[in-house]
Amino acid sequence: MRLGVVSDIHGNLAALEAVADALASAGVDAIVNLGDCVSGPLLPAETARWLMHVGWPTIAGNHERQLLALRDRGVGESASDRFAAARLDADAWHWIARLPPVLQLREGPLLCHGTPDSDLAPLAHAIEQARMVADTPARIATRLPDIDAPVIACGHTHLPVAMRLEDGRLVVNPGSVGLQAFRETRGTPYVVEAGSPHARYAVLTRDAHGWRADLQHVAYDFESMAHLAERHGAPDWAHALRNGLAPA
């Protein structure tokens, strides 16, 4: 069994298509999507249509929840959500509203965006000295006290990591398909930087010895997406898309 895992596409259709091609070449049996699909100053409507067409098992991230709050109650501070919400059609809204926050596959892996209990809390990472960094297996285990799954796949932090816990469970974050750096200024400030513009994903393989994870990245036409971000008034996104680094 080989399972492709993607997360945090954020409307970057060029990166998504490159990842999908790479996973097809790898011969995976299925692909799952861990949320934050369309929010961002790129191609939200086009990305939603693409994902609806392929029909991958998909869960909601915090941005899907925030989009629905923006639509239903006018509540939301995110410019990325406002950009996407203004461009989504009825079919996209219906699709987003039906996405579950957590999903356990019949093959065993549990899919969540942040932790199983929160789409905003990082599972495999922690903030140290204003940067998002990989956490320790012991601290990760405290966030999964009642989870009986051989693999827990998470996203949200945009940074890839694969960590084997002491009890044998595997925690995997594939990193972000669509945005490799950002600077968070609300609440506790921190910076996320993958260090290059490549689109990230993971391949989970189950064999006679159990599950293992391979963290992968692929090049794509990030310059076209950076130009698009600039045209849509988001120079910080353009910088991150080109460099994998957050703007100063």
C-alpha cells in the first residue's frame, strides 16, 4: 500500500498539479489531502474545481472553517480567506461545508489538520525562539493520548517532518504544497520557512514491517504564481513563493 499525502495547497494550482504528476509517476494507490485548500491570493476557485474533480479524500483545515465563518457570519480577519471567499461558487461552498475535520482511513492512518482536537494547534512542531521547529517524540505523544492509529498525518505548519513515537506510531507532516514560508504576527509571533520554493508532499508505504514515510519535494513554475500574487496585491506571498523564505 502506497499513499500520497498532501496539505496546505492554499490555491496554488501550479504546485498542486506538479505534486499530482509526481505522485502519479510514483505509482501511489491513493492520495489524501489534509486541508487549507484554497485560501490565498492565487487561484482559489480553480483549485477547488480541480480538487472536486479528482475526488481525493479531503479534510477541512482551519482555513475551511474560517471561510465558512466568513460566509455565514461575516467573521474573519484573514486576507487570504477574504480573497478566496469572494471567488468561490456554490459548488465549491457545498464541497467545503461537507469536509470532515478528522478522518480515519480503513487502512489505518488518521488524518487531521493540526491535532485531532484542534485545527490550529501544531502536532509535530512547536514554537521556539519565534520559529516553528520540529518537536520531540515525547512531547508529540502527549497530544495523542487516546489515538489508536498506526499513522497520524497532519499539516498546518507547512513544514515536513516524520517522527516515530516510542510506542511505534508514526507522525507525518508532508509540508505545504503551495506556500513554503510565512510570518505569523497575530497572537504569538513566529516564522515558518522551508528554505526553498519546492512543493512538498509525502508518500506513506505499508509493507510487512509496518508503515514508513518518505518526505518529497518537486519543482514547479513558482514564478508564475509569484507574479499572480503580486498582481493580487500580496508581495509577501510573492517573496515566499520565490524563495521559500519569509519577507523581513
